[in-house]
Amino acid sequence: MSVNDQIKEKVSQDPYAKFLGMELIEVGPGTARLTMEVKEHMLNFHGAANGGVIFSLADAAFAVASNSHGQTAVGLNMNITYMAPGFTGDRLTAVATEEKKSNRIGLYRIEILNQKEELVALAEGVVYRKKEFFANAD
């Protein structure tokens, strides 16, 4: 089983991602694309998608991209800037891209876009790469 297949299997078993209805669309070396529909129970008191929901989607894409090499990577820091609201029925997509990778540290940029390809949020995350590998290449 390829590293990508092993990651897809792990994500499909993630209870929090399932709870929010996240779907892994694409994974490659240092990249990931996940999507999620904003549901009514995900709204804040202003009627927009709760920032925590948007952050969760970004965090999941960050996790997949940073672990896409099969080496265990754990988050050290993540920050996010919200640029536009999401509303009920919006399809949000988080696209994570590896900006810098070393043996110990990785830097990732995560864009959260709506179905119109408008930027909803922009995040940056840093991971620490452990010595362990959780997936093996064929």
C-alpha cells in the first residue's frame, strides 16, 4: 500500500474530520486538499461559519500535507488570518502546500477557499518531524 493510500486510510478513520464532514480530495508529497460543506450547526451568532470550523479544516490539511512523506510530523505552531466569512451551504476547500522541509522542521501555507475560489482564510503552520515513520513506501 502506498504512503498516500495509508494516509487516506488514516484520515478516513479520523473521528473529528468525520464529525465535520471533511473529505480528503488529494494528497501528494508535501501537499493536501480537503473540502467540507458549511452546515447550519457550524455557524456562530453572526450567522457565519465559526472560526474554529475554518481553523479545523486548515489544521486537517496541514496535518495531511506535513505527514505526506510517511514521517510522523507534529504541529508546533499554526496561525490563521480570516479574510471573508463562510455561510451555510458554502463548500470550503483547504489547500496545504509545503514551503520548506528539513529533517526536523517543516513550514506549510494553507489557503482556505470557498466554491467561488475566493480566499476565506490564510494559515501558516510549522511542524516538528519525529524520527518515526508511520507509513512505508512500496
